[in-house]
Amino acid sequence: MRSIKVGGVPEHFNLPWHLLIDEGKFKENGLDLSWRDFPDGTGAMCKAMRSKEIDVAVILTEGIIKDIHNGNDAVIVQEYIASPLIWGIHVAAESNFKTLEDLKDQKVAISRYGSGSHLMAYVNARNLGWDPSKLEFEVVGDIDGAIEALKSGKAGYFMWEHFTTKPLVDKGIFRRIGDCPTPWSCFVIAVNKDFRDREPAAILTMLKTLNNLTRQFKEIPKIETALAKKYDQKEEDIKQWLKITNWSQKQLSVEEIHKVQEQLKELGLISEMKDNLDFLPH
């Protein structure tokens, strides 16, 4: 039995992993796969990969590409979600902010530096014609920290996945005043290089097991009910999310890697472009 430690966000994208663990499918294929939730998101996962607390991360494409640039000894072994991630732009429900333009000089709540909420604030600023170098940040850790920061006025807005934060909008805690989709496919599966060199067969078995499920995940009877229940969502929201979300079973293309690098460089988040193949297994 080969042991694999996997990390990911506690969000609806990752239900396939939990179903496979609960049903013992990884064990059937000789893998002792354990899952660790990272509510803090990408920055926390990058840190855990570097310290080898986890072997594998289901992680935002732009986040891991930036961290590999910065010395994370990892490779992308597969694209996981081929569709863009829809980042909702949220303010405190009782705040006076009404339009995106109202947020121009406001501090941005982010989970941590290097996280998706941090990187996408730059993408959003550029989309709106703002100077990204003028952005200021308040590090809040997770969604609970963001609620507190927006409520107290320490930050003006917070960007997080549209459907994950929808219950907070429905409860009148946040107001969403816009969306910012990623200009690329949103999640990939990254593996620590040392682990991949030691256990290439285990990684292939893990991906094969996962892909067998994700190919037909949307067709599972009552899957929207299971998702809604586990992630505290309304079924109609989950149905809408399923329509726009596509799981992938192939490797991330060099074109996508190039697109992400180009944006990161344009935003001043990396100093140079690397060879696109540096991010993939050799």
C-alpha cells in the first residue's frame, strides 16, 4: 500500500476526491490516500508542499506557477478543472460601496500573500484600468477573517470563489458587486518532485482512479443534492455551477502555462518568463 498525502480547498470542486476516499476506491488500487483541507487556500498549500507536509496539491493554476517560479520544487502532473474560476468581488453588506469603481482606493482583504485572492486582485485591477502597483492588502487568513476585516473597515473588499461565498451573500453578510473570471483553467494537480521521482506508479494510479470518476461525475444521480448538502449550498446554485464547471483528465497545455506566465509578468508578480516545460514532468 503506497501512502499519498493530498491537500486541497474545502470546496465543491473537490468532492470527487472525498467520494473516492469514502468508497475505498484508492485503497482498492493499492493507495493509502489521505486528504487535508486548506481553508486558507493556495498560499498555505504552497507552504505545506515546500515543507513536504503534503505530497500532492489540488491548487490554483496561477498560484502554483508563481510559487514554482519562486523555488517550490514541484511539477504540474495534470489539469484538474479546465473551466475558469469565477471570483466574486465582495463587500460588507452594510457598507456604502455600490460599484466596482467605489473600490478603487480601498484595501483588499486577502487570505495570504501568493494566494489566489492576492493574485486575482491584480488581475481585477488591470481589467478595470487601475494601477495594480497602488493596491494595498490586509492579510485575513480565511473567509472568517475576511468577514471581520470587511465588517470592521480594515479592508474594503474581498475576492473569493463566487459559489463558495454565495451562502454569505444570501445571509446578508456579504454583498457581491461584481465577478472576475480567471483568464485560464483554474485548478491543477501539482506534485512534489521528490515524491514523484520516488513514486511515479502511485501518482499514475491516483490520477487514473480520479479521472475514472471525474469523467462521469456530473452524471451521478442526485449529485447536486450531495454537493448542496456537503457544502451548505442551494441546489439551484449548484446546478448553475455544474453547468459552467468542467473537470479535466489531461495535462495542462503549454499554451495555458504561457498565458499565466505572461499575465504574472505583466502584473509585475514574476520578473521573467521561464520555459513552459519547466513546470511539467520531464
